[in-house]
Amino acid sequence: MNLFCVVVIDNCILSVILIVIVCFWKSSIKSLIASGQVEELRGFCLKCQDISFHPLDDLDLLDRFKRKNNGTDCCVKSSSEAKHLVHQFLERNHRISKAKAGHVIPKCSNDQNVEKPTGRVVAVDFDQTGIPIEERHLIRWLNTETGSYTNSGVKFIDGQLEITTPGYYWFNSRVTFKDTNTSFADDRFAFFHTVYRRSVEYQLREDYKLVEAGETRCKFQSGFTYRSTFIGDIAYFRKGERIIVKVSQPEMISLSPYDSFLEVHLY
């Protein structure tokens, strides 16, 4: 009798969980429709850019949906496809919200919070077209990847983060590089990853080095495939100054978009 009661209770709990999931899914669809991000319930379409993670991933993630309006809309024909579409939309927004989490300043005068001046860029722009030789070691970032963002106080200009609200900022950067000569045991190797502050009067003075990290491989030392350097510190930035990253061998940077990043926020 006790076992029978346990089975009945378990079934009831599972039923309640299933009902909650179904209701949540329906509520998500209704909210999307109300916000105008779903054009029609019958065709059930979302803007492809709203479910995009990365151009390389999109080849697989977006091809399962039917494209409309010159490929800008991703539409579905069945409930199973609709579940995948909604899941990608929610997952993308969840990643963006998680990336922005924690960058708020409590405001004591009332219960509201104010965003800290913050910026984060993910992925390296490898296009060196038109870049002077002396600037080839300077990393230029992309701000189109999921997880990249800026708000008031930090701007993204010419592939760099520029401070518009002066103050002390915490910054951190990671650069991942690939050893392209692992088969040559007698090769010496050194890779340097440096963060600089570029002054407002850049034409009149050199960049100011803030922090540096490096990786070395001595003669006959075994090679490696990928290595990452991670550096961070606190520094004062004036309005108009930029935080920039330079590397000694830009051709060795990993091509994977999420292997390298730069982040800065008001301390």
C-alpha cells in the first residue's frame, strides 16, 4: 500500500512538472508575439539575428529553419522545430544577460541600481587590410559576437574600447595562441601579451604599458598546441583614453572567436 502511494505521488509530481514546462513554453511564445519579435504564429518566425550565436555555428543552427524575407527571418513548420527556435532565442538572451551580470552600482538614495561603465569585446579581427606595419601587433577586436557589449562610460571605436567616464577601472584580458611549430623541437619560442593605456595625446607620446605576460619555450622543450595568457589590473583612465592589447606574434593567435577577450569596468 505504501509503495502504491509513493508511485501515485511521484506520478503527480511529474505531471505537475510537465504542466509547468508546457505553461512556461506557451508563456514564452506569447511574450515573443506581444513584443513583435514573432511575426506570425502560424508560420512562427523569429529574426535570425535574434537566435544567432556565431557565424560559424549558424551554418548548423540556422539551416534547420526555413528562411524568409531574403534570409533575415527563421521560420518553422512543426512544433518540434518551434521548440528548437524558442530554445535558441532564450539561450542567446540568457548568455547575454549572464555576460552583463554583476556590473551594477547600488544607489543608496533609493532602491534603484545604476549600471557601471563597462565594456567587453570577444573575438579578434584578423583583417589587416590597410593597417600600417607598426600597428600590426595591436589587436583589433570585434563587437559582433555574443557576449560583447558596452554601455554608457565605455565606447567601442575602431576595434578598441575607449573610456568616456574617467575613473579607476578593473581590466582583464585573455589571449589564446597556437604553437605552429610543435614539430620542431629545436625551435625557441616566446609570445608576449601586453595591455597598454593609449593616451589622448597619442600622437605626442608612446603607449603606457600597464601589465604584461608571456609564454616561452626553450630549445628541445616539448611543444604544445594551445596556450592562454590571462592578465588583469586596476588603472586610472581619463576621458578619451583607450585600453589596448598588443601581442608579439599576432599570426599565432587562435582563430576560435571565444578564445580571446578584453573586459573593463569601473572599479
